Amino acid sequence: MKLLFYLSGEFEDLAAIEAETFLKMFDGESENIDTQMVIGKCSDEIVTCLYRFGLIHEASRHLFSCSSLDELKDGFESMEIPDGALCVRVRNIGKRRVDSLRLERELGRILWKKGAKISVSKPDHVLRVYISNRIHVGILLHETDRKQFLLRRPDLKPFFRPGAILPRLARSLVNIAGIKNGILLDPMCGTGTILVEAGLVDLDFLGIEAYKVIAKGCAINLRYYGLPANVVTGDVKSMGLGDESVDGIVTDFPYLQSTKSLGETHELYSLALQEFSRVMRGENRAIFLTNLDVDDLVNEHFKIEHKLYQRLHKSLTRRIYVCRKL
């Protein structure tokens, strides 16, 4: 199957990694990247996991790509028409801009003249036309419900503490861990945002939290979403888990001003990363957020595949490390 992924423009680099991870999970790879678009091939099994998307807005079955509106219309003239009622929807996502409503009518008219049934209100298939640097056409397979992430904002959960990451980002990071089936560990789980997103995509998960009151609050949040309260009180520097007992790690390190009671910063990162490597199976991924550059410590146990920066405000820039166990 050849797919088009339409990505969030909010954090496009991370969304592209998420899309490429899904392709690799299902025995495929990306073939082309355009503004807010990733195109690639993988097995048909991926359709069972499209509901997991975080920073991917849509997935479509790729039909063709072209460079101009004339080529686009020629492609519609020669297109094999799928069974059922059709609707054409055009989306401007690059620097190029077209009159989307006018183009939708023109393309719909081409299909109608070829004998297609057109239905704007109740289509069986939506033909997506993405106007990026190039033009990409596909049959829509999945559209992510982005409102769900707003409804799970940290401040709307029963137990809230400032500083929690947003659910859409957490979901994307969970996906980038690349776990089809298995156990995801968050060894500094806080109020449980990452664990909730892992549970909602049907992964097994385990959380570890240093402070008992926060661990109890995390359990309350997990139960609120109908998930098991798989969280324990413990120390990330010595987790007490068996060797190679988890399939991936996603976590948010406490930022510098919050680490004093957990020991010196260097010790925290050095011992935590050593533990990450010990408890992870195979050459799997560990993903973590931090406000520090810790490349030297990471390189002792992991290969850094990606390092991204997210500016939160003028005095705080978050680093996102995507690492593969050596």
C-alpha cells in the first residue's frame, strides 16, 4: 500500500518522524517528503493502527502526484473511478495557493463526465488533493479527531500539576517509540500524560514516579480514562525492573530547577540512562525530553537518531531526544 500522510504544521519535524516510524513498523519506508507531507509504502496492516495518530492529521491511499494544475486535471481524466459516491476536497498546505472551492468543482465535473456519482454530503470516498510544493492526490482513509487531545488537556484531568506535556505531543512520542505490541515505560511519569496516551492506543504500560502523592494522582488520572493504574513509587536511577523487560521508554526529565531533591543533575542523567539501557529489550528506542544538552551521556548507551528543539518561552527550550539502544 502506498500512503500519503498529511502532517501537523505545529511541529512538522516530529510529525514526519512519527509518519516514518509507522511506515517502518509495517515493513515499509518513506519515499518522498514535501511540506507537511510524507509519502511511503508499507503493508496493508497499517490500516488497523491509524487511530493511534498524534501529530499526523490524515492518511490517504496515494493515487498520484504531479507538479501543475494541468497535470492534476489530466490525472483526474485518466483516473480509475472507485465504486460509490465521490467527493473532492482540496487543501492548501504549501506556499502555493489555489481557489479550493473552484478547483473542487472543476475536478468533480471531470469525474461526473466520466460517469462517477458525486455526493458532497454523503460520499463513500473522499478524494483528497493536497496543494503543497507539489500536488498529491489520494483517497482519504483516516482523519484524526484532534478535539480529543484538547479534552485531555492536563488542566482538565482530575489530578493536575503544572508543567505536564500536551497530549498530542505525548501521543506522537508514544508512536515514535515504534511499539506494535509490548510494554512502554515512563520512569518519571508525573501525572501520567504519556501513560494515558499509551493506554489509549492499546499498549501495555508501566509508570514509575519518585513522589508518592504524585504517583497516587497519576493512578487517579489513569482510572479516570478507564485504564489500569500501572504506576509505582520508585527511583529512576535504580528502577528495580528486570533486564530487558520493556519494549520502549518515553519520559520527560524534571527540569533543572526541579532536580535538587533527586540528586545532582549529572548523577541523575548518568544513572537514569544506564538504567534505560539495562531494562530495554533489543535495539529499541528511548525517547526523552529535557531542558539540557546531554549528548555525551546519551552516547554512552544510545545512538542519537534525532534531536529536536521546541522553544516553550524565551527562557526555556525543550530538547527531544530520539535514541536507539546500542
